[in-house]
Amino acid sequence: MSNYSKSSSLTNDYEPFMIGDKQAGEVHWLTTTNSSGAATYSGLWRCDPMTFEYEFPGDEYIQVLDGSLLIEIPGEEDVQLQKGEIAAFNKGMKTIWTIQSAFKKFFVISNC
């Protein structure tokens, strides 16, 4: 077992990302556990324009690599994210994502 994980933001090694029975983009996993074996997810996610509901399964940290995304949070101000921006979201938030242009992010999800 290695003490590190390495990939490239230019990879084409993606698999479907499913929310229930609906595909919402594609994911390239860098990690699925941390050094203690606890669920901690990181990788790349990409998606063409579409809208879907998303509940954050853990605390999620995002760096937008390309495109734009509108996140609607009921009862709160909408969040607009574009290339170059970073953001953090709390576990359990129920949101609606609208991918406005081909979108790609690097993410880390902890506290699952």
C-alpha cells in the first residue's frame, strides 16, 4: 500500500457519478478513504449543463477548474461558482445544482 495518491487533472479516466438512479456527471476518484481508513473522498468531477438535486454527504471543499455552476440553497442566498473560485459546504445541506456551462471541479469530502 502506498502512502500517497497521484493523478492528473488532464485524465480521461472517469466513471458515471450516480445520484440514486440518475447520472449526474462523471467522477475520477483520487481517494475514497483517509490514512485512518475513514471515508474521505477526493477527485475530479465533471458535468455538462443540467439541473439536479444534491445533498452534501459530508463537508465538501471545491476548487472550480472550469465552467460555471449555480447552487440553490433553500432559505439562503444562491451560490454562483466559476473557474478559479473555491468554496466549502457543510454536510447535510440539501441543494439544487444547475450546471450552466461544462463544469469541472476538484473536490474533497470529509466527515461522511
